[in-house]
Amino acid sequence: TYGDWSSDVCSSDLGESDKQSFVNYALKAGASYKLNGRNFVYLNGTSLSRAPLFDNSFVSARTRNDVVSDLNSENIYGIDGGYMLKAPRLKIRAAGYYTKFNDATRALSFYHEEFRTLVNYSITNIDVSHTGVELSGEVDLGKGLSAVAVACMGRYLYTDRPLATVTLDNSAEVVASNQLVYAKNFHEAGGPENAYTLGFNYRSPKFWFVNLNFNYFANTWTDINPARRTESAVTLVGYQTEQWDKIIDQEKNSAQFTMDLFAGYSWRVNNKYKSLKKQTFIVFNLGLTNLLNNTDMISSGFEQLRYDFTDKNPDKFPSKYYYSYGTTYYASIAWRMN
């Protein structure tokens, strides 16, 4: 989404709105080839369409039943493939993917400084691509010790310039139609595009284990305000001046590092009570995430939809952020019978 917005405003029930009908499809195909007993390659493809959700179908679902113009199904195309090695002491997986989302629709509502009222902001023709590579490996180091490494590297970009129609929320008057939003090549927010983990595991022959992970996250982008990427947002602002760049540029949040620790012990009850007919275990588990209590890690964020159209000051309504939890833990006891 482009921001966080909610309201308690309700309207009277005037019956059902006009029904919107969509014919959608989903095609999926895949193939894998076994080079030998340990080496595999695979390739998958997807093509499907998806009807818009109701809250993106109506201009203002809270107050009236006007439908977004040119409402269409979203078309999705994707391909992914990779290689896997499964050996007694080594496992490797390498994969790549590309997914294209075309003709998505978003319906937003926020207070617009230029029109000095709450507006409905309907955005159509949203195109996004997801491209990435995933690598993972696990090696048995012997004597119960193993190591795991994972790397995920992606780029999630808007690939075209969507169109926005702006209406006044209290009158349904259209004040801007098919306004061009210069969102092409900006990043779609939603989490880190790059994530890496290095983990070490130890499993004792006496039925206990311990696992320590080191994690690194990078390229977490703040969600953009589409109104700031329109021509009216930079009118009379010098091209590529410091003010221009602050309005237009997308914020990338700093990379972060965390550690996680997990441990467990399995006690076989049959060793104590030999009369039990089934294999019975009591399993203890303990987990500590974000062991270093890193409370500065931004998990996601968004630019406020409200924007200063008069002075063109992007800091007047600063971005909002969600922060990850500090150190968290869990402990569990389970009774298991086989």
C-alpha cells in the first residue's frame, strides 16, 4: 500500500451496488530433470489474472458506491528455475525468479493540501516487476556440527507510470483525471530486498541441539507517496536542486544486523517408564530472536500521503516507520507419542 489510513465514518445502507464481474484464469506448468541421483534442475512458469479487491474497486467504499474507472483484472506472469544438489554431506540450491504484475488498481483516501479537503485517489495501470536470486547451502562438518548459508537478492520495481484520478470525498467532484504519476523505476516497499543468514547447528547424540544464526538485511525502502511524484508536486521547484531531490528521491533505510539463538532437548520417557507401549517424548524448546536487542531496525515505512503543495516542503509531513521488536523469546514443552 502507499500509506496507512483509516476512518470511522459510516454511511447509510442504500442497498446493493452494481455488481462487477471478472473472468479470470490461472495456468501453471513446471518441469524438473534429474541429472543423476544427486543433481536436479527445474523450471516453472505461471500466467494468471486476479480480480481487484473490493476496497480497491470503489472510489470511496466508506461513503458511496462509485466504481474506479477502467477497472480491470490484474495480470500476473512469472517464471522461476534453479538447480539443486543433494549429497550426503552437502546440500546446495540456486534459484532465480522473475514475476510481472500488470494493470493493478489502488484506491486511497487522504487529506489533500492543494484542494484543502479529503480526497479519493484512484490509481490504475500499476505495473510492478519482481526479480531475484536465491542461494542456499548446508554442509555437514562432522561430529554433529553443520553450517547453513542463505542469500536472497531481489529488486522490486515499478515499471511504468500509473494514472491517478482525484475526486473530492464529500462531493464526488473530479478535480484531476488521468494524472500521470512518475513512479517508474521506484522501489515497491514491503521489506528488505536483500537478506543474508549464516547459521551454525549442533546436534548432540544425547538428544539436544543448539542453533546460532547471524542475519544481515539491506535495501529496505520507504513506500512512496504517489502525489509527490506528479508534476504539480514540483511546480516552481528548481530541477535537481536539493529541494527537488528531497521531494522526488525514495528513502532507503540503513542495513541492519541481528542474531538468533535456538535450543532444544528431547527426553525419551520410555527410558524411565518402560511399561509404556508407545514411544513417548517430552520435548523442550527455547528461542531467542534479535539477541543483541537491535531496536533501530526499520521493518517497513511509508511517506505520508499528505503533502505540502504550497511551500513544497517534504519534511512538513515526515515519513512514518514500523520498527522490528527488540529481543523476544519463547519457551515450549510438548508431549509427543509415536
